[in-house]
Amino acid sequence: MKAGERIRVRAAFGLLGAVPAFLAGWLGYLQVAQAGQLEREGRAPLRLVAETADQQAWRTEAVPCPRGTIVDRNGSVLAVDCQTYDVRAVLAVPAREGRSVQSMRAWIGDVATDFARAMVADPDLADRAESFQQHREAFRRLFGDAFRTDDLPADGPVPDGHPRVADVRIAGEIDVLSVVEALREIGARRSSVSMHFLRTFRRVHPDRDATYGLVGHVATDWTVVPGTNERRLATRGVCGLETWAALAPAEPESRPFLKDGRGQPYFVGPLHAQPVANVLHSTIDLELQREAVRQLTTQAEAGAREGSVTVPKWGALVLVEMATGDLLAAASWHRDARHPANAAFTPTQSLYEPGSIVKPLVFAYALEAGRLDWSHEFDCAPGSADYRERIGSLGSRVVRDDHHCSVLTPHGILVNSSNIGASYVGLQLEREQWHDYMQFYGFGAPLGLRLPNESRGGPNAQSFDPSIPLRSFRRNSAISFSFGYEMQVTAMQMARAYLRLFRGAGADLRVCRGLEIGGEWHAAPPAGGPGPKFRPDVVELVREAMVDVVSADPHATGFHMHGRMLKETGIDLHGVVAGKTGTAASRIGIPGRGKVEVRNASFVGVFPAEAPRWLAVCVLQKDDSARFYGGSYAAPPAVRLLLQCENLERRRQRHKEPQHDANGQVRVVQGSPGDSGWGR
Amino acid sequence: MRWMLAGLLFALAVALAIGTVAIRAGNAALRHDVERTYRDIQDRMGELERLGLERAETATPEYLAAAMWAQLRAEQQRRLERLQ
């Protein structure tokens, strides 16, 4: 090698060697001379550590957590959040297409066509061609507004400063895989379109028509995050079980990812923790709930289509498991509701005067209090010596029966539903005992189910006013209370009252069996607590009378229903279903109509009659003068529902279908939405 | 010889640098694939939820009864047409 060549080679290698020396020097300057951070104007110094370098490219996406799932007592889903996407796109007009107005318009039209084609990629879509046209027009308008195409001249170059980039919301609640893939494909194919898929949720209520009032529904509104001025969309329960705080979604989870030089994301890791929705295990039995809704609707609308029968104003049907107080079904029906979501949930919100349905409750209380001799015979004929002595002596109050009754024992009074006989019994109780009666059965007390907007009802405000003379109380309130007047209840309160008749004052209704929070099971405590109970012989005597109410005895108030069910199903209900009918006429105020005469038909039934396991209460209210009795109108749906309980239980045992175990925990039906994977 | 070694070392350094960049690029490409797969799985989980609900809706007694009646009516119509 010549000397000149050697010099050139040395110089070249020397320059190459200077590169690492420069880098090493620069590194030393940054890490040592700059003391590990870079000063930045208007911002905090940038720390020169490895994480800082990573963070230059790292991003995080917030993944919202779903609202809690509601399941029935056998694990069937009643409400669940389903994952959907809110899709946005950043559209940047390519340089070539952005040169002239014509090419820009053509490009916008092409992109609109692409998006419209993606939106109709659902293979199950029925009217694809029409839907495609609608979507294309909508996207053309949307993109036209975003790029202000109306401001563009008809021809020529695109004016300087005219927007060439637009961020538009393509669609919300996208959950069909083929549509998602088609939209993603647009982003992959067109470098000028950058797609963003934001995870959101859609609340789904399977069997919606059967669960409007009880499960409830949700609304999504803008809310301010507490402690900040940040506003964000939040979904909250509006009514029913959906209002429970346990269903509120947890804080969003975050997932890191990296962005490459083209802004494309790539994988760093999965979510720190997969969002797990809480699960509320309700006491509802979905199949019985469906049956309750069907029975109530059928009865309420029976004959109305032919115009021969007037429909009631509202109806309620409640089914309870007696051993636990679990609410199995609660159906609500309205004549004037425009939409079920706007209607009151009648089992807890609609008050009515119960009428004769309370007589077994009164008799059990009087018997327990030692104020009633079950073998005593009362002359229930109007104008009889008993009547004159017990009722006539109080003043001008007149008590009538629907049919003539003569000498009856308490058993007979209940079977015949004699108001005069019930008044004799009610007049045996002191004012304090009537007050205790209301408390024992929970009339006027909240149900404690945490269902919003519950009506409390109870006795009239002045009934227990100490300033009212005792004689006046006996003449008015005591007699009225005896056959269910001067007080208002809801169907659910009446169910609780009968539950207490059989199980004592500590018994309460329950609507939640337990919660799964973060996958961990928390069983709900048994409803109610300790409290006084009636003696077994008291309950037995009243139950026997209720058994005879549903019999072929023509004086029994359940006679018509007994005959009807015998004809319809071939079942002799005597000794199978025990119950009590009630019919009451009241005057209530209705907005826009003033005081209106209404009639309440109600029925409470327990089944099996010998050892009751299920309890049903049905109430229907009419606001006209049509003939309308508890025995013939309210009893059939309640009895059919009670019979269905046993049919369903037999079927489930025969087919070994999943049912709840002793502690109330069930697995969410496998593979179903909301499946938490518990127990696998 | 010294220059030969220096040249080889330099070539090695360049090869290492290129190799490192290639591995990192391959790594990034794989991460892109993983990201796509991850999103595909997420999309399919949503689809599974949706289909599960749809199937559950079509398995209610009311729906099945309606479907059976529709099938029976169609069968009745078919037989009537065959008779005529």
C-alpha cells in the first residue's frame, strides 16, 4: 500500500472510529453533564431514563368495565352488558385527490361507498340493498359536512386552507363481527383512513317484556366525574334491580401498546386485569316470571278484544316461595301505559283497598290475642240481635254482606266472607291491638327490597289519631279494618302479610340471593329476622278455613273459580289450593278525572294447601261499574301460576335441569352472555 | 493485517447493527401480528356474546311455540296444496 493510500484509509477509518467516540461523548454529556434530565420550556424537565425512551412510543387505551349482570335463581341472564364498538375514523384526503374539487368529491364518494358497504356486511341483514343506499347517503352527508363540500367551488383546484383532514364518528353499537372486520379492512386498505374502535357496552335484557318493572332498565347520560370538571357518558339504572349500586361498573382498566412510525399500534401486553362484571343473583325464576306475565295479561285482556268485557285499569300478580320469602315472580299490567318503561311497577307502586282478603289476617290476630273463640257462633244476619248489640249500638254505621248469612262460626265467616261476621271479630280488638296488627303484618312499612319509588300505603292518616274518640274509632276504623277498608296496600305488601301469617312477624320478602363481586361469592342474609309468631294451632285453623274458601260449597267465595278450574283442567281444587278472595269498591282521585269509583278484585292463594310452599297474590282494579269479583276474576291467574310452580319443579327434577343449591349460589348458564366462569 | 482486522471488526459491528435492527423489526412485525390476533379475539368475544344472546332469545318457550305453529301451518298449507 502506498503512503498516500495509507493516509486515506487511516483517515476513513479514523472518521468511522470518531462516530462511536462522538456517540459516547454525547451520551456522557446527556447522562452526566445534563444530570439526567432535559429542561423544557413551560413543562416539567424530561428525565433521561430508559422508561422515558419507552414512553415516547408507549400508549395506553382505557377499556371500560361492564355494568353488573343480573341473573335469575337458576342462572339465566336477565340483564347483561354486551361488548360493542363506537367507531371513529380520521380521513385525510390523499395529495393526488386533493388537487381538484372534482377528484376530492369523487374520493369522498368512494370512501362513503366503502363505509356503507362495510355497514351492510352483516350476513343476516334482510334488506341489504335498501340499507346500503341509506347508509351511503348518510355517509355522504356526514363526510360532506366534515369536509365542508358545500363551500367548495363547482370546479377547479381546492382552495388553500380548506380542510383536508376530518375526524368523524362512523357508527355506535357495532357488535356484528362481519361489520367490524369490514370496517377494519377499510383502515388496512386505505392509508388515508385511520380507524379507531372504542370499546363500549350495550345493555341487553333478554325476555324484556317479562322483566320491565322488576329488573328495570338503564339510561346513559353525561355526568361530571366527582372531584373534577371532567364530563363523561355514564350508564345508570333508572328503575328496578338496575338501580342497585352493586351493578355500577368498576373503574376502566388500561392496556399498554406501542405505536410504530406510521402510527399503527402493536402489542405490548394484554389488559392488566380482565374486567369482571359483578353478578347479582336475584330470586326471580324467569320461567315463572314469564308465566306470571302471561297469566296476568291474558286475564286482564280476556274478552276485551271482542268488546264484551271492559279491561281493568291495572293489575299485579306476585309469587313468593314461603320457606325463604324469595320473590319468584312479579308481573305488572297497565291499560293506559304507552310504553312498559314508563309505567308504574304495580306490585310495589299501585295502592288499593284490599277488601275481604284481609279477613284471615284479622282472625288469626284476634285468635292469637285471645279475643276470638273459634267455636263461637255469630248471628251474621242483618238486624239480628248480635248485629244490633255489636254494630247497631255504635251508631249510624251500616254493614252489609254480598249474600245473606245467618249463624256462622269464624270458619264459616271466612268461607262466606261475611263483612258482618268480620266486624264482630274486629270489634273485639282494642285500638292498640289494631295498631299492633298493622305493624305485625307490615301494612304501611316499606318492603326493604330496595326497589325505587315504592308506595307504602297503610291505614288512613287519621285512623289512629289519638284525638278521635274510641267510640268513633270502633264505629268507623275498627269495622272498616275488619274487612279491608280505610287502609291501602300494595300487592307485594299483601304477599308479605300472608308470609307473616304463616311464618311470623320476622318474615320478609327477598329479591337478592347473593352477589358475585370480583368473582367472589357473597350470599345475601336470609330475609327478615326474629319476631313473634302465631301459635301453630292458630295458623292451622285459619289455613283450614282458607282451604274451604276454594271449594264446591255454593256459599264459598271461591266457588266460581273452583267450578271453572274443574271444567278447564279437571282438577278439583278443594284441598289443593287454599285462598281468600277480596272485592272492594273505593273512590280514588285520578288526575284529569276527579274522584272515580274503582273496584278492586284480589285473591291470595297458597299451594299445596296442606303444607304451603308457594304463595300468590293477584290484584286487578277496574274504574267502571262492571261486575268484578275477586273469586271469579283475580283468582284464576293466581291459581294457574301456583299450579305451574309444581309442574315446573317436576319437569326440572325429571330433566335434572340446573337449579340453585342451598346457599343460593348458581352458575351463570354456561356459554351465556355474562358467564363469569365461576365454578369452572 | 492490522487493517484487515480493523475492517473485519468494522464489518462485524455493521453486521451486528443491521442484525439488531432486523431482529427488532422482526419483533415489531410479530407484535403487529399479535396485536391483530388480540383484536380478532376481542372482536370474536363480542360476537360470541351477541350470538349467545340471540340463541337464548330463540330458545324461549314462547319463541319455540311460535316457530312450531308456523311450521305446522306451513305443513298444513303444503298438504292442502298437494290435495288440490
